[in-house]
Amino acid sequence: MEVKGEVMDKVISKKTKYLLGAQHVLAMFGATVLVPFLTGLNPSLALLTAGIGTLIFHFCSKKIVPVFLGSSFAFIGAIQLVLKNQGIAYVKSGVICAGLVYIIMAGVVLKFGVEKVKSFFPPIVTGPIIMVIGLRLSPVALGMMGYANSTFDKKSLLVSGIVVLSMIIFSVLGKGFFKLVPILISVAIGYLISIPMGMVDFTPVITAKWIGLSSDAMKDLLTAPIFTIESILAIAPI
């Protein structure tokens, strides 16, 4: 394992690692921000808690697992329902209990092993679940492509088409560096195309604070969780 690690370090240069990290930021950012937008939660809190959770994870795993702990699309429907009918305090209780389920499952994996647990979740089980989550998000993807009132915005459709096409090309036909970071390259291409088309507004970026939380975010952060059977059963089992 040590020899393999040394070989991998030689193959992947330091600069490439930084670029892979930048690509990972882009990949995680969309999901981590999109989920709170879709559910009605605060994106700032999602980024803050995801960042803290990731740092704790890397500390506990001794930095050997290169992952980011972000938002999950699987919880969108349940969180929307609880937030609308009961409020943020009840959502917190459901999410906390979902975290406890993760801890229990971690203990199960530790005791019985990864392969034993995976045997209960074959592709015929996990595949349809992933498909349902993806299909559930398809209207969001269409909206971001400029689809409204049975028509597409031509600019948005052009940019999104170029991004998807470039990602496919670099993933399938790319070699070396280009095959490693297809998401980073395709997003950069889409962004550069959007600027001259007048689709990018830099004003929010210029006026935004480097560090800080809005009053709404602070209110949500300081709200104490309220535990009820309804909120727990709606969110935790997912």
C-alpha cells in the first residue's frame, strides 16, 4: 500500500492536486447550495455546517479519505414538508436524528464489515433510488436551462448545451490532465462564454462580505431543535 501511494504521488503532481481540489469545490458547491435553495433553508448555514463537518471528518479519519460532506438530495422532499408545516426547529430535530442513524450504521459497518452491509443494498435497490432522486431534480435542471412557459431561453440553452457537451468530450476523449478535471474545464468554458453574453453580474460578488452571516441565518442557527415523532420519522429514516 505504501509503494502504491508513493507511485500515485509521483503520477499526480502537486499542481494537479490543487486543480482536482478546485474541481471538487465546484462539484460540491452546486449541490450544497442547491439543496437549501430548493428546500427553503439558508445556503450560508449549509456551507458553514458542511465545512465544519468536513473538517471534523478529516480530523477523525486522519486525512486519508478525500471527500466533502455536503447536502444530500435524498432529503429534499422530507425537509420541504417539515419546514413548511412545522418550521426550522423541527427540521433540526429530524436532521440530528438522521445523524444518529449514520452513527449507528457506522457501528454496524465496523462490526460486520463493508461487504456484508453492501450485500443488503445491491444495484437493483440503489439504482432506482438514485434514478428517482435524479428525476425529481430534472425540473430544476430544465429551469436552470431557461425553460419556462413551454419555451427555452436561447442564451441559457446554448450555454448549458456547451457545458454538457464539453464535459462529455473531456470525460470520454480527454487524456492526462484534461481527463482528470472535466467538470472544472467545462464550468470555466461556460462561465467565459456567459460573460460576453451579458449573463454574469459581478455586482453581488463585489459587494459581498468575505465573512459574515445574515440576520436570518443567525436566527436559524440559534433556533433550538424541537423533537417530535412526526419530524423524526419524516427525515431520519431516509
